[in-house]
Amino acid sequence: MANASPYVKELERTAGLVAAKFRKATWRLAYSSRSGNTRDPWLEPDVSDAIREEAAKGNSSVLLIPIGFIADHVEVLYDLDVEARQTAAQVGVSFYRAQTVGNHPLFARMMSDVVLAG
């Protein structure tokens, strides 16, 4: 999928824009919510592996921003809030997760504008 679509490039660009907005020079993109056949390769690094790697580098906290998701659903609530949080606890890293945009009025207005401009 990554080779056949702009998905990864779009996520990298978005992550870079978010990091720039908050003046963070160091950041990384990690993936959750593996889907499809388990024998097929998936996007790397996995978020739990990335948390372990950050702990090994001496980082004491992580902030996850689920840029690929607009709402809190099972992939966010379980993969991040349960599994990734557990991984962070296991390696002694403080865990923080930004909220998704959900039904925030500015997001809803932007989506409405996009549809109407369509």
C-alpha cells in the first residue's frame, strides 16, 4: 500500500507540520492498527517498538498524536490508550496522547467548507 498511494508521504508531511507548529525539532512517525494478512509487511515502526526505542535512547516521556485518525475509535482507544500506554509503563516512560479532532466545531466547519467547495 505504501508504494501505491501517497499515504505515508501525507502522514510524514502532516507530522512535520505539527512538529513545526509546536517548535519540536525532533519527532518521529510510528504506526499502529496493523490490518490485513499478518504475513504481509506493514508500515514500520510499530508505535510500541518506537516507544521502546525512545526509552532506550534515554527519553523519559512520549506524546502520541494520532494524526491519521479524526475520531477516538477502537484503533485509537485500544492500540494507543491501552497497548501503547502499557508499553510505555513497562519501559518507564511517561505517556501522553493528544486528543483527536472528533466533532470539534472548527473541524466540522472545515469539512463543511471542503464539501461545499467540492
